[in-house]
Amino acid sequence: MSNDNESAGLDRVLVLEVARVTEVAAIAAARWRGQGKNKDADRAAVDAMRRELGRVHIKGRVVIGEGEMDEAPMLYIGEEVGTGDGPAVDIAVDPLEGTTICAKDMPNALAVIAIAERGRLLNAPDMYMDKIAIGPGYPDGIIDLDRPVADVLRDLAKHKGCPVREVTACILDRDRHTDLIKQVRAAGAGVRLIPDGDIAGVIWATDPKQTGIDIYLGSGGAPEGVLAAAALRCIGGQMQGRLAPERHTDKERPELIARARKMGIPDIRRKYSMLDMASGDVIFSASGVTSGSLLSGVMFVGDMAETETVVMRAKTGTVRRIRTRTRNVDAK
């Protein structure tokens, strides 16, 4: 769907420029589908996304990236990107969400980016975050990380107008979620397990009629949590997240807590709302690398590449699905 009540000029152009950024990253990663080489696929996506961002008319600063300066050669946290002659923005990137599923050519690998006004995206450390998310149309406060899962599911079913058995939760298929899965099933709800890709999992919860997913539950990466919150900021819904250092090993935990404090997070147990993680005007774009429930993957036909992208903007509520065919398949 599309809404044309947008302001003219740079804002409108920037939406399409951001879509181009994820398109080129998706094309680059797609060349490594099924090759079993996670790092090569990720590196190709990072290189292509960084190169394309350099052409966008923004004064960009990476706040969610591939790591800190000493950990990543590009798209590191704090890196300045863009031409430098546009609006000052913060950027969250995941050039290849689902490196393993791309390497195995499984569904739902994506290239993802979110751009927001400066200071409007949470600078989250690369650690676990407990998450809960639903789509639009529900009363505020219906979800809460501190409420028993069974109570949340019953309230969700009540407001949806259905029995709990018709509610489905999306959860990452991880050993750490064994108890959570038991709780959901004990409450009478169904569980759809996914191997990777919790940004897509959160977005699925915004359109239950199409996806069959009513709620996203569980822990995943904090950077992915911010990107998912950015998407919800555009299309509506509710989300909470809380950093979860206890899900890491005892050896990792002190270092991660120290890193969080260095990044401006003194209270490691703070519960973040969607607006705490992404606020103001946000542009979110995701392009399919492998085909899945959200987007079709890249199709190569001769010297052409066809991509499918969803690009959204919070200010206008615009959601566009764009199919692009380009001869520039190497994204150079």
C-alpha cells in the first residue's frame, strides 16, 4: 500500500535511496546463497551496503553496526557514512540478517537498514535482548515482559476475539527457549519455531491474517531488537525489550555490561518500549536475499537481478513494496 501525502524534496528521495541501499546488499549476499560460507556472504553484503551508503546525501552515523571500531573494518559503531551534505541521521544496519540461513539457502534472509533523526535510535550493545512484540490494533500495555506469558496470551486472545488455541507465537528455535515454549503450549497457544531471523519474526506479528503469527517472544540480538522496533515504529504495534546479560556465559557477562555502560546504558535491566528504541521520523528498508514469508529473494536472470523490498516511513505511515530489476547485478 502507498500513501502519497509525503513532504516533497529530500524526504521523499531519501526513502528510495534507502531502498537502493538494501537492494545492493541483498544482491551481493545472494551470490553466496547455499555456498555454506557465512562470513563471505556477510562480507559481500557489508561491502555493498557501505559502498552504496557513501552515495546517499546524508550526514550519517552508524549506531547499530558490525561492531566497534576495533572489531569491524566498516559499518562499525560510530562510523560516519554518506556524502556529508544532507540531514544528520543515525543509522542501524544488518547487511545480512540470517547469515546461516543464507549459507544454507533457507527462507527469510534479509538485508536491513533503519535511518532516523539524530539521537532517535537506541545505541544497543551486541548482546542478547529479551523481546515481546505484537502488531497494531491492541490496547496499550497488553504486552509486558514482566507478566506471565499465559496471562499475555489470554489477553491477546480476548482482544482478538478468539480462543487461545488460535493464537500463535513466533519463537527462535534455541535451547534457551525450551521453558518459554513449554509455557506457551501449556497456555493453549501454538508455537512457530524459526531457525534465525528475528527481525522478520517481529514484522510477521504485525499482519496475523497473512502470516498466522500473533506475537513474537523470546531472546535474540539487541541490535536486531532496535531494527525491529524501527520497523514497528513505521507500521504500528507494540514492543518491549530488555538487555539480557544473564543469557551469556559468566566470562562474557562483565565485559558486556561494561560495554553497555560505555555506550550510555547505566541501567542494564531497564525495560525499553518501542519508542525508547526508535522514535521520531524513521525510514526502514528490508530487501529479500532468500525467499520467505516477508519478501521474495533475489532472482538472477542473465545479466539482470530482480529484488523485492519493503520500505516504510514513520512520519507518513507509508509502506511500499518495490520490485526492482537492475543490470547492475554486482552493485558496483
